[in-house]
Amino acid sequence: MSNAVHLETVPCRPAAPFWTLGGAFPGPWLALLDSARADGRLGRWSYLLPDPDLVVDARAGDGFCTVRRRGADGRWRDENVPGDPTTVVRALRAAR
């Protein structure tokens, strides 16, 4: 049995390459892995909601997520939110 992960490109923020991990996270949003780290290793998990102006980045084990929102001026703003990605994503979806 292979541990290989099927990766495919996703149109997203032009400055950062993202790949889907098919079936890795259930729901009507995509679970993404950001590989844009400077050292070339795989980076953090990201959850791209149906809203292209909202991304949730799961940070490495510190109990917080970064909610990244694009403002009317086109610039991204980050907000650190306590909780695991599943809880944060569900709260954002419920608030819509």
C-alpha cells in the first residue's frame, strides 16, 4: 500500500501555490496544504471557504488559527483566533 497523496493545483491567491488533498477534510470547503515555505518543506494546513476572500490557516500546534480576510482594498488582514481548524471553520460558516 502506498502512502502517496494525490495533489492537484487549485486556483487561489496568485502569490502562493496551493494544492488540494482530496478527501482529507469533509465539508463544502477545501482542505489545502501551503507548500510555499522558504525551506521547501510542506507548510501549514489551510482551509479555503467558498468565499475566496477568506482563508483559515491552522498553525502548528499552538491552539490558534489565523483567519485571513481580504478587505475592500484588496489587502489581506490576519486575525489570530483560538481553537482548532474544524471549530473555527464551523463558526465562520455558521456566522454567514
